[in-house]
Amino acid sequence: MEQIMAKIDLSNISHSYNPNDANPTYALNPFSMTWENGKRYAILGPSGCGKTTMLNIVSGLVRPSKGKILFDEKDVTNLITEERNIAQVFQFPVIYSTMTVYDNLAFPLKCRNFSKEKIDERVKSVSDTLRLSSFLNLPARKLTADQKQLISLGRGLVREDVAGVLMDEPLTVIDPDLKFRLRRNLKEINEQYKTTLVYVTHDQNEAMTFADNIIVMDQGEIVQVGLPKDLFERPKTTFVGYFIGSPAMNIFESEVSSEYSVKINNIEIKTNSNLSKLKDKNVKLGIRSEFINVAEKEGENTIKASLTRVEDFGNFKLLTANMENFIIKSKVDRELPISIGDINLYIPPEKCCVYENEKLI
Ligand SMILES: Nc1ncnc2c1ncn2[C@@H]1O[C@H](COP(=O)(O)OP(=O)(O)OP(=O)(O)O)[C@@H](O)[C@H]1O
Ligand SMILES: [Mg+2]
């Protein structure tokens, strides 16, 4: 089967659903991005941030107000979905309920006149992967909601000749165990067939376990594109710090006090960021709870706080401490002996992220 997978470019794209209003609102603010051939992407962000809009612009269901979509440098902005060689899987099953499972899976191939042998081979392969083999002769309506969504997914995956498979929260209706297995299957499919997969979700764990590139969106903006490690260690905005990780990143209002230091209340905290241009400015200091340790005594970069809560999660303890108006969360080894009361917390300078106007310096 011919492989026509492609590099996908979104070039200066922006979109408004009400462009002719006196004050149009933008579901997507101008951005450019490239999806490399054969990679796995997750689009992650809260409800309403523009994930589906972005996906629909690539598949052709929505025409962008501005900008171009290119598949391997070819401008497809004016092409309809059917002409784009894209497979799309939606949140809820889209299937023909009176057709058999086999015919549902075969449909995208039949429409493109593949040989009976080829169709057989692909339907068998996809139905094995999705554990639908024993249902192939049943009408689709006889299957459970889970299985119907698997058929939908199968219809998206059955063609090998697509530029990409776009999935919009495809596993929402599927139970957690099966979800886990399916994400692994999708990864295998991607590794085997080198199909570009784009997966929309608002669940960070789903994004992290599925993708090698995560696109984080907030209110129509792409705020960061990166590996799970980048999003965890160097969130580019305070939003990413809050949104990724559990608990959210600790973020403290502070003031630049010297070239590399900030003050939280009256405590001087050294960072590795050069802040010489920001003298006396208000900034925010971000630090992950995973990087805050308990110190034996007061010293450089320690914060004296009052430990108010210790939660044992089995594999770690989560400490909640107060320092005047601030709450500090720290994840520590579960074996660490600890009791409620005064505590010194060490803030490693190399793990500090400094934000000016919510953006990483
Ligand atoms: N057909 C439409 N007409 C008008 N406004 C729309 C339309 N579709 C989406 N919007 C608006 O555009 C913005 C982005 O919506 P979109 O559906 O892309 O978000 P999303 O990230 O997919 O959200 P969710 O996680 O809830 O699916 C929202 O403010 C939404 O209300
Ligand atoms: Mg959506």
C-alpha cells in the first residue's frame, strides 16, 4: 500500500468563529507549528482552549480565518477533508450500526477501491490489535459503547495511506484499563507503521504516556511544545506550571533583590537565573514540590515554615507547610520521619524558575 504520510505545517494560522462581528473573538491566536512525519503528538489543555478547532483546521472541517495548512509543502488550505488523506477519530463513536463490524472497518478501504485481499489483511490486523476479531460478523449495534468506540478507532487506523490520524479525546468513553492498553497499542501502531498520530486530551497523564511531543494550549495560545521532562522541569509559563504536575508547581510572589536572588517575604532565595535587568521588579518564583527538601537546620536557601499536614500516598509523603501568606507543598521520601510543627525547607537554586508577567525568564 502506498505510504503518503506527510509533514504537516500550520503556517500563521488563526481562527475566529465570528470574524464579521464588531469585536470578533479568537478561538486560536496566530501561531505556526510543524508536525513531523511519523511522530506522536498530544494536544493538551483545558476545555475551550482551542484543541478541537486546531484539529478540525488540519482535517479540513474548519477553514482557518487566516493562514495556511501545508502537507509536505503542498498547500491544502482550500481542499475539503476527503481530498486531504486524513483520518479523524471523534470523542463519540461514528459508525454504521446496521453494518457488521467487518464492513465498518473495511469501509474506508472499500471507498478507495483496495483489493479484497488487502482489505482482509488490514481489517484482520486492526481488529487483532483492538481485540475485535471475534465480533467481525456481528452488526455494530450489538456491541457495547466501548467496543463501538474501538470500531471508530479502527476505522481511523485501517488506512496506511493517510497523512496522519487525528484523534479528539478518542478514549473518553473507554474504561481505564482498556484505555491504558489502547494507548500502548497506538504507540505500537505508530512505531510499526510510522503513522503521524495527533491525540487531543485534557488529561496530562494521557498526554505524557502517549506522546513524544506535548503541545500545551491555554485560551487560544500554544504556550509550550516539548517533552514531558521539559514541561515538568522548565514550564514556560505559570499556567503550564499549574496545569502540569500533581500537585501544581509552587508559585510564590516575590521581588528581585540582587543579580541572582529574589525575596519571598523577607527571605532571600538564590536562583540560577540572571535577574540583573529586573532589579526590584515583582516576579514569581516557581518550584516543583518534588524539588523541595527538608533541611536539618536553617541555612542558605532555606525557608522556615510551619508544617500543618502530612499525607502518606504510599510511595511518597506530601507535606503542606505555611509561611505567613504562602502555602508550600513538598513531596518527600515516605521513610522520612517527620512531625507537625516548625520545619526548614531547602529550595535548590538550580530548580528555581523565575516568571515575569507569567513568562519564564
Ligand atoms: N462552531 C463554533 N461556533 C462558535 N464558537 C465555537 C465553535 N466551536 C468552538 N467554539 C468556541 O471556540 C473556542 C475553542 O473551542 P474548542 O472546541 O476548539 O475547544 P476545546 O479545547 O476542544 O474544548 P473541549 O476540551 O471542551 O473540547 C471556545 O471558546 C468555543 O466556545
Ligand atoms: Mg474539543
